[in-house]
Amino acid sequence: MIQADLTKYNFMERYDIRHDRAVFHVLIEAEQRDRCKNALNQALKLNGQLIISTFSPDSPTKCSGLFVRRCSPEALKNEVGDNLC
């Protein structure tokens, strides 16, 4: 297990699968999300799989006291693009 700031971490290995269930939705600023997407691109093998769980449009606006970015499946696909879908 790696514990680090995903928006700053440089992965040395590439992985077949990456599961995110508690990061992407707390990255409110576009710049944070861009850094996260760059790290994910670095971490995934070609044709690797990315699983992201995030808050839906009708979910709470906060989680553990932090504001969250809510989005639909379509908005998430638009956010991460074809390279990460």
C-alpha cells in the first residue's frame, strides 16, 4: 500500500488497476484534479483499468467535514477523458 499525496506522487511502477473511492471527489480545484489525472496516467499500464467512486449530483455536499465535488457518470467521464476511462 502506498500512502501519499496523489496530486504530487511520482509512481515508479505501472499498475493494471487503480481503485479510487475517497480522493477524486475532494479535489475541488481543477488544478488538483489535473495533477491527480496526470499521476493516474503515470500509474496505469496501457489498457489499465481505473475505478473511481465519487459523489452523485444528489448526494451530500460534504464528507467528513470536507466539501466534495459531485458529478454524474457523464460528467466524470468528461472529466477524466478517454485516456482514463
